[in-house]
Amino acid sequence: MSVRIFRWRAIGPLLVFLGVGGVLWWLFADRIARRSAEKIGTAIVGAKVEIQSLHIDLANGDVTIGGLTVASPHEALKNLFQADELVADIDVLPLLEKKVVIDRLAANGLRFGTPRETDGRVPTDPSASVSGRVMNEARDWAQGFQVPALQLATGKIDVGTLDPRKLSAIPAAEALSARADSSRKVWQTGLDSLRLGPTVDSATATLARLKTARATDLGALNEARRAIDQLKQARNRVTTLDRSVTGGMTALRAGVAGLDSAKQRDYAFARGLLKLPTLDAPEIGLALFAPTAVSQFQRALYWTQLAKAHMPPGLQPRADVGPPRRRRSGSTVRFPREQALPGFLLRTAELSFLLDPTAAQPKKYAGRLTGLTSDPAVYGRPTLFEASAPAVTAGAMLDHVHATARDTAGATVQDVKLPPIQLPSLPMTLDPGRGTAQLGFALRGDTIRARWSIRSTHVQWARDSAAPRSTGADLLWRTLSGISDLQVDAGVTGTLSHPRLVVRSNLDEAIAARLRTMLGEEAAGAERRLRAEVDRQVDPAIAPVRARVTTLQTDITKRLADQRARLDQAQKDLEARLRELTRIRVP
Amino acid sequence: MLTLVKLLQSLVKALHSEGTPGQLAAGLALGSILGLTPLVSLHNAVVFALIVMLNVSFAGALLGWAVFVPVGFLLDPFFDHIGHVLLLHTPALKPLWTTMYNMPVVPLTNFNNTVTLGSLVFSLVMFIPFFYLFRWAVARYRATIGERVRQSKWYRAVTASKLYNVYRLFKPE
């Protein structure tokens, strides 16, 4: 039996099947494309992308998107932008290569920073999504800045804990006390070894015998002379001991003076424990505006790094995470080739946008974007963006054509409502009102150079009613609330791994001067408290030692003087009697 | 449950159809490609067209698809590895992939996805072994317990359902 290879009668059902597929495509293509666009856009941006309507007209190569909303990946209830309508003129043939080439895109009614009712950020797995990884890297980069904190908003200075083990006066006092005891013992031994009692007693006895002796009693006279010599020798020993005591007492008194020096050092140490906030104006600028400035730089870095991730330089195969599906996503590898079409290319986009959309009469501007592509090396030209109007100048260039990516962006917007700034160290909010904002950002390889500044002449201040009241805060409030001009300049230079941040504002000097006044009083009070604490801990150790040295000095001096007086008196008596006996009497 | 019943129906009817063991095995082998690779791929449209157009067992193809879907899920890590090796770690193939990536239509097959390519290569490599294995198994079945099953009451109940009429449209001639 021969078996036929083809089942010709199945052609009919197969054609019906294809027909049904075609009808389904006709019915659901727009919906499928809309959902796919939302999914892909969300994955790329790292925040919700919502599309109200999408229509594909393959015959004319047109795609029309209505009501596009792209949420901000950085702010919960804010949109990055909204667009009323996007009309794309696409090349149909590249679609057969799974490549999207848009010759011209007209975007109308673009509005930036509009509010939204739900959180548009999407939780992303840094290991599974490019946007999540870049977001994490940008966040880590921003957190690497050391921003000083002002703690004077409530007029308090932090007083550190005084550890008695770290005070030098107490061990010095203990050492001096031991030395005083030792000296006392040594000097007592010296006094005992003088043996003045027998010498004086012997002299007294000699004197008694001499009173009854005659001038011819040579034995008594010689004995008296020996006694006088012994007294002189004893006096010499007393003098020697006196010198030793004087030297020792000098050392002890120096020790007492050293205790005073140690106490002064303890005062200095205790002052070091005062956590005094900085009074330098640049540091104050950092403390006040660094979080806001770093936030701006972080966003710029996020977008440039995201662009680099989706528009990498070079022609090497690139593996990205595959499409989400029930089966494992795997990796989708792109194989760009010179002189071929890029995977995605937007040749030209004409942008019509509104600035300050919440104003009564929002102003309409126009911009132009060219050469946005997923394969810059294939396209061979950088992506350019420009928008200019009397009050707006904006431009950007993403040059990923060569191995080292060069991204630059700059924008100046004048007379626009600037967002309020919560000053992190002060219990007040600054509302710059309408003013000028400027951002410049350049990233070449790993080298960053960025600048952010705002200018306003209609600053309004709002005090945080929930913050605790204090004299310092009141003084600061009175100082700042009188300032109506604002000039803030922030800059980042260096490499991404070692960036250097500088922030300056016209408020810095005013705040610094006020802080100096406030700190002068507060710091003096804190220092007084710390000195009292040092005194409380050190004085109980010093005072007894000081008294002991004084007592020792008084005691030993008196005892030496007494001994010397006894010797002197005995010698004087003996010499007087001896002179009396040896006087030649003339009859 | 209904799906299981239909699968059982397909299995029973396929095994006892007028088709040769070779036709049934070819259907099973083609169905295995559908099951092992991600379904929504352009190459599966080609495979489906072959199943419909070629004189193979349609029920066998459905059965092969149903059986190999879970196998595909289980082997996805292996497919991913194969795809990685072929796409990224075989320099000799890079010109081929680059050419294919920049050709019309071919990129629509998602060949540049590691799981898709790995599973497709695996299923194509296994197609011939599967074909011979299934042909041998069907022949053995029919020679041993096939006739007894055909005489059983539940076989008659299964073949009497309305679905059988649809099936007959695609039964091997």
C-alpha cells in the first residue's frame, strides 16, 4: 500500500485557519501592540508606561499613539512626561528583520512633570532588569557623597560622654600623691638619721659641766669645743637634709603645678568632645542644598547610564534578558553589523511641548530629536536633541559611536516655577517661586562634570510647624525669612568612583554668621558644663594631693627649723660659756 | 479535565487509527518540536503547517505536543545553556548569526534567543531518534495489546464522541 506524502484536503482548513489568524490580527493587533509597547517601555524606563490608544496602519506605515503617559522612576506621584499624541512614520520593510525604523515622529502636547494619582514606579530586580541595575548604581553613587548635617536648627550642641579614664589629671594626681608619700618617708628617715637628740643632749650635759668648771680645767674646755664641733657637724647634716627637702619640695610643687596643666589638658580634651557643627559657608551650602543637587545629578546619571545600557557603543554581540513568558526568558542576543539597519532607529522627531503646564497660560515650545538608535555604531552618528525658545535652551548629545561614550546635556529654563526645597538641616521650607534653573551634565567614559544652579528673586519661606521651637531656630528664621534672593550653584567633578561635590549659595554666609552668634553662646554654655564635669571628676583627686604636699612642706620645714634652732641654741650657749671661761681677767 | 479526556481520546484514536506506525511516529516527533520549543515562535508555524499538510497523524502531533510541553519546561536550563554556547561562545558561528540577524524574516523566528535556539536545535537533533523510537513503540503496541483495547467498551465510548468526527478530517489516509 502506497502512502501519500501530502494531505491535500487539509489545505482548505489551513487556509481557513490562516484567515482566522488574519481576522484576529486585524481585530487585536492594536491591542497587542499597545500592551507590548507598554511592557517594553516600562522595562526600558523603569517606571510605568501607559498608552490610551495605539493604532497601526501598516498599509501607510503609520503608528498613532494617543494619551501616552510615562511615569517618573524617581518620584512616586509624578510623571516624567505625558503626550497627547505621537504619530510615527515607520518603514515597513525593516519590520521583516524585526527592526523598527521610524523616519519621522511627531509628538504633540508633551508635558513634563505632571502629577499622577498612583505610584508609577515599578519594583525592579537589579539582577533581572537593566533599569533596576542602573537605578541601583545611580542610587549607590548618590549615597556615596558625604553630606554634612547641621544640628543647630534646634539650638543644641551635642555634648559627648566624658570618660574619666581618659582624663590625665586623675592619674597625675595619684602619681603625685605616691611621690609625696615617698618623699615624706625619705625625709622622715633623713631626720631620724640626723640623731640630733643625743648630740643636743650631749651638748647640754657638757654645758652643765662647764658651768661649774674653772678656766684652768682644760679637759672641760676641750670637751666643750668637741661638743661645739659636733653641733656644727649636726647642723651641716641638717643643712644637707634641708637642701634635699627643698629640692624635693620644689619637685612636688612642680607636680602640683603639673596637675593644673593636666586639668587644662582635660578641659581641652572635653572641648574636643563637643560636637560643634561647622561654621564654614561651603560646608553649610553642602548641608543645605547637597541632597537636592545630588538628586538632580543622580537623575541625569540614571538617564545617561540607561541610555548607555540600551545604546551601547561597539559592534560586539550583546545579550539582553529575553522576553517575559511562561517559559524561561533566556537571553536575546543582538548581532549588529556595519552598513545594516539598527534594531531601533528614530531618524527624526519633532517635539511640541508645554512648559509649566499647570500655569494659567502654559507656553508652547518645539524641539527636535535626531538619530535615536539602539546601535549607535551601526548608525554612525550621535543622538542629538535640541530645543530652544526665548526662555528655554536645551540640548543633549549622546555619542556612543566610538568605544568611549560621550554624553553631554544642558538645559536652561527661565521664568519657570521652581519646586520647593526642603532644607534638610533646618525646620523650614524654601519656595523659590519663579526663577531660572540650569543643569549641565557631561560624562565621558568614567569622567563626570556636572553643574546645577537655580536663581530666584522671589523666595518665600515657610516654617515647619511640626519642628520643635528653640531660640536658635527663631533667630535663624528671622535671618532667613528676610532673604528674598536665592542663588545656588552645585557642581560635581572627578570620576564616577571618586566624585567631588561643591555646593554654594548666597544663604551660606548669612546662615554662617547667624550660627556663629548662636554657637558663641551655646558653645560657651556647653563648655561651661563640660568644665564643671571635668572639675567634678578631677578635683576630688587633685585637692587631697595638693593639701598633702602643702602639709608636707609645712611640716618638714617646721621640723627642720626646730632642729636647727635647738642646735643653734645649744651651740650658742656653749660658745657663750666657753668665752666666759676663757676671758682673761686683769686684776 | 476535559483536556485530559481529549488527550486520552487522541492517544487512543491515534494508536488505533488506520495510519501506519511511521505516520503516527512522524506526528509525535513533529509534535515534540511544538512542545519542546517556546510555542509562540515563527518556526512553530512552519511545524504546524507541516503537521497539517503532510500525511502524518494529527492526533499523534497533538499528543507529542502535550507530552513534551512539560519536558520543555524541565529542560529549559539545558536549552538556555545550549543557546548560550551556540550564540555567544562559538566564534565560528558568529558570522552565520550576524547574517541571519540582518536577514529579512529570519529574526522573527527568535533564533537569537538562547532558549529558543537551544530547544529548537535539541528538538531537531532528537527528531530522527524520536521518530524511530515512536515507530517501534507503536508497532509493538499494535502487535501486542492493541486488538484487545480495540474490543473494549471504553474504546468504543471514546471513539463514539463527536470529537472523533473532527479528528477524522485529519486522520492519515
